[in-house]
Amino acid sequence: MDEMIKKKIDNAETWRIFRIMAEFVDGFETLLKIGPAISIFGSARHMAKTEKYYKLAERIAYLIAKMGFAVITGGGPGIMEAANRGAKRAKGRSVGLNIEIPMEQKPNKYVNTLVSFRYFFCRKVMFVKYASAFIILPGGFGTFDEFFEAVTLIQTGRSEPFPVILVGKKYWQGLIKWLNTTVLRTGSITSQDLHIFKVVDTPEEVVKIIKEFNLKFNKKNKLE
């Protein structure tokens, strides 16, 4: 390889490390100030404000914000917008972790704290590090990625347990059936792993799970 080309590649890799470090620093410094938070995930494609899951996400975020939690989303349209909208309507902290992708994702207008990322893995760290719970509504590959990231961290002990809640039983039933039959029966997971997450239909069920977890967590800390 030409020595000049090699040097350019080496320099590019070095500067990439600094960009990654800068994203982490910016994220840590911004999110450290928001207090207790909950991350809400879902498709960018559920756009209509009258659509079932859009309304569900908005209601969940509203109730979460009323409980005193900041609401963190990916900052984009669809269910993310609905969650930020609900948080803002409740006069809560509405956070968007936007990602720079080829199909440009513009932050929705309901975000009042915005952090932009170039690297998905930096962004994913922020979702987990500052969230007391994950609420996952219907979505695609990105939503599945966040769900499996969370349960893997808890399963492997790399994270303390926290509520992971799938919303929309009808939407998730195929995945749950596959996990219970194919994946569990082959021994790839244990039956205990299936208790890492809950599946619900209503905002009230989401709130109940979070309240029960916090009560149990606070009692455990007092005993320790």
C-alpha cells in the first residue's frame, strides 16, 4: 500500500476515536442533568396522531412525566414524537437522542433537550445509562435492537435489573411465541430469561410495573 494512503487512513482512524470520545462526553454532560429518566422506543412510521400506537405512546409518556421522570426517545417522528409530545404536554423533561443517518432524521418539535449522535453505539449507551426503565412499543429493526440489547445486558449481569416493558400484546405475540417455543425449547435461553421483560396493553399497566419495581428497589436498598 502506498505510504501516503496508509498515513491518511491512520490519521482518519485516529480522528474517529476523538469524535467518538466527544459524543460520549457531550451525552454524559447533557443527560447527567436531567435526573431520573425512562426511555421509550417505537417505530418512526406510526405517523398519524390518531393512530392507535401514537396515542398510546403519548399517553404513556404523559403519565411517566407526571411521575417525575424525564422521557428519552430517539428524537424522531412517529412513536418517538408521540412520546416527546406527551412528556411536553405534562410539562416534563422531553429528551431526544437524534441519530445522523443517510435518510435524514429531523428532531421532532416536542424535544426540549436534544443530543445528536453520529454513532449508533454511543447513542445506545446513553439510552441504557440514564434510563430507569425501557418502554418498547411496536417498531422495526431499530426497536428490536434496543429490546434485545436491554434483555441481554440484564441476562448477562452487565446491568442491574430494570423494567423492560413491551406494549401491545397483539403486535408482540408472534415474537413471544417464537421465544417460548423455538428458542426456549432448543435451550438457547432459560424460562427465567423470559421473566426479564413484561408484555402489557395499557398505559396504566406500564405505570403499575414501574411503581412496583421502584417500591421493591427502595425496600431492597433500605435493607442493605
